[in-house]
Amino acid sequence: MRGWVPLLACPTVWIGVSCVPMGRQQPHRKRVRHYDDPGHVHELTFSCYGRMSLLTNDLWRGMLSESIDRAMNGQRYGLVAFVYMPEHVHLVVYPRREATGIDRLLRAIKRSYSYRIKQLLVSTESRLLEKLTIRQRPGVETFRYWQEGPGYDRNLTGAKTVLSAIDYLHLNPVRRGLCASAIDWRWSSARHYAAEHIPEDPLLPTIHGLPSESFDPSQK
């Protein structure tokens, strides 16, 4: 796409990059505000309900990729990087011209995907459907694939900060012992930045990179 260039992020740990611990859901998460400042890249993290390992089969991960692609196009965002972990998702996104708010982007990703998973569980009469059906009050039940709340949203500015965040996310599967190298984990954008002219994986979302007119790699 004209005007969009990929980041040349290498799989290296950058010292000083902070990450919100994902071990327990903190009460303040529901009060997270999304600051949609023009030109800011966003690092987003959201979890499966109850931190359950629901993203462990290729079909469901491929369906998530489809939902992300549709949401990126519909809400006018570019996807810079991503990592699917068994129980949570990391996205690095960039607002294009006339983009909607981050809250609408997240809603577009989560709702359509959750609906498709529910229909799949119903059609197969899966026992998992019961585990993901929450009784809110007598007579009212809700299917919940994603953990309630906005998750984690960090605004990123400057080349160093963005590249560091991407490299840190790409190494998550390595730190968890899921693979030996970042590029060995299929469910991330690490391979996209490690080599040129790699064949596209139909089960992964489209990587747009960052707009060249708005991102100067020499920024501090």
C-alpha cells in the first residue's frame, strides 16, 4: 500500500520497556481511559475470560485474525504488530485518517469474534459453552469469551519506544517457553520483520506497518 512501510524491528530485548503484569485482573482495569491522540501508536492487550487458554487451536486463532482484519479496515486502523498467546492477545495499532476511537476498534474485534465462537460451540454442543456462559442475575445469562473490561492500552510515541515495544511483545512466547526463538512462534508478526519476501500465512492478520509520512525512524 502506497505510503506504508514496515518497521525493521529485530528480535532483541530492549532494556527499560515496561509491561503491565497479566497474572491477575486488577479492579482499576475497568476504568482504563483510551487517549486517542493523533499520531500515537497504541499497544493493546486483552485477555480471554478468566485467563482461560482459549487460543490454542488453529481454527479459532484463524477466526481471530479474520475479525482483526475486518475491524482494522472498518475502524480505519493499521496493524503494526501482534502476538497471540494462549490466554491473551497483544496488538500494536496505528490510527489512519478518520479512524474511530480505540474503544470502538476493540469492540469490533471482540464482539464479532465472540459471536462466531458461540455459534460454533452451540453447533457442536461443546461443554465449553457452559463454562463461558455467565449468570448475571436470575433469568439473565451472557456468553463471555473475553475478560470484561478494556484491558491494557499504552500510547507509544517515538521510534525507539515503538520498536522496543514490538520486540518485547515478540519475545513473549520465548519467555513463556512456547518456542526457542521469536520467529518460531507462528502466531505473531515476528517473522514479518525478520525477513523480506516471506510467504503470507492465510491464518494471520494483515500487517500494514507504519505510515512513512508520520513516522521518522530517526526519532528519539
